[in-house]
Amino acid sequence: MDENIFTTDVEAKPKKSFSGGFKFLLGLGIFLTGLMNLVGIQFIVLGVIEQVWREMGMFEYVRQGILYLCLMCCFAFMVKIAVNERPFSNLLVRCVRIIGCLITISAFLLPRLSGYEDSGFVIMQFGSFTLIDGNMLMFGTLLLIFAGIIKEGFSMQNELDEVL
């Protein structure tokens, strides 16, 4: 009997990389958020040790702390994108979800702090009492929706990678 010899030439498809403009913006974003992370860590640590909130007010301190925590998440997922050269990942989904949760929680937390200044869109305000900051709630909800969309994009990316 004759031997059946099957040969297949499988060429490795070249890995698509990001455009030059996106690489520049990603590098700039990593650099700037990295610098802000150093400032944020110093702000949070010194704020606790030296009780900075007494000078600037608890509202302003917590608002700045939330901003720095969000920037830390942004830094983490941008580094992940740069290392893996893939736009979607589980870390990206988690970070956007964490940022959305932080902002949504702050919509309920910030109005309770001394020195709170309303954003112009509040939900259920009675005199000086504000139940929810509407702007923060809206942005937090939008980020949670975007996290769901990114999760779907990530699963589609994985399915496409399995097919190719």
C-alpha cells in the first residue's frame, strides 16, 4: 500500500499591531498616568498620615482620592494593553467596572461629607441634605454600561482568535 503523506503549509499570520498614532497616545497616557500615580500615592499616604483633610476638607480629600484611584486603574489597563498588544482583556473589563463602581458609590458618599458642593444635578434634595449627586451617578452608570460593552468585545475577540 502507498503511504499517504499530507503536508500542510500553515503560514503564521502576522500579528496586527497598533497604528503609530495609537502607540504614541498609549505611551503618552502611560507616562502621564504613571506620573499622576506617584502624586496620587503621595497624596493619599500623606493625607492619612498628616491628616490633610483637615486643611482642605473631607469632601475635597475624598474626591481627589477617588480620582487618583481611577487613574491607578487606567494606568494598569493601559500597561496591559501595551504589553499584550491587544485592545481588550479581562483586566480592562475589571478596571472599567471598578472605576464605574467607585464613581457610582461616590454619588452616594460625597453628598454626606462636610464641604460638599452640589454639581447642579442632584437627586432628592431637601434643604442642605442631598441624597444622590446626579452627575456622578450618571457617569458611574455609563462606565458600568461601557464595561459590559467592553466585556462583549473581549469575548468576541477571543472567539475570533480561536477561529483564526
